[in-house]
Amino acid sequence: MTAKASTEKEILSNKIGKLQESINSYSDISKLKAQVEARLENTKRATEKARQEMAAVKLQMEGVSSELREIRMELEKSAAFGEARQLEEKLRALLRVNETLKANDKSQMMGELKSIVLEKAKTYNQTLMGF
């Protein structure tokens, strides 16, 4: 019974200690208010700084976009760029023809192999039958 009472006393002592800490921290309302106001002010400053940085980045992005448009326009006007594009198209066409030829080559080779195998099988069967 005394063990239970001492355990209960310890639990109550812990609760009282926590309540005392709460009373101490909440008794100084002006200090708490100052802390909250300081956090709020820091948050406002950080928000404003982030907005300014976003605006600066947006301006930089617009500048880079306009430079990119100018470069593209210059490239499209350039004869070398036009020639490079034409050569790329010719290369793509050649690659397509090459792939087609490879596909046809394999099928023709398979047909030739098949006819050779059939001819050999025919000859073998004839030798078995005695022709």
C-alpha cells in the first residue's frame, strides 16, 4: 500500500512540476507576446525577401528568354543553320532507307537459306529412297 501511495505521490509531484513550469512560462505574458511578435516580424521579413528574390529571378528569366528568342531568330536566318537542318533531314532519310534495306536483306537471305535447306532435304530423301 505504501508503494502504491509513493508511486501516486511521485506521479502527482511530476504533474505539479509540469504545471509549475506552465505557470512560470505563461505568467510572463509580455515576454511571450514579445517572442511571438519577434517571430512574426522575422516571418514577414523572410516573406518579403523571398518575394523580392522571386521578382529578381523572374526578371532574369524574362531576359534569358528574350536572348534565347533572339539567338533562335539569328540561327534561323543563318545559311549554315539552314544547311545543317537540310543535312539532318537527308541523314534521317538515309537512315530510314538503310533500315529498310537491312530488313529486306534479312528476309531475302532467309528465303535463300530456306530454299537451300529444302533442296538438301530433297536430295537426302532421294538418297534414302534410292533415286
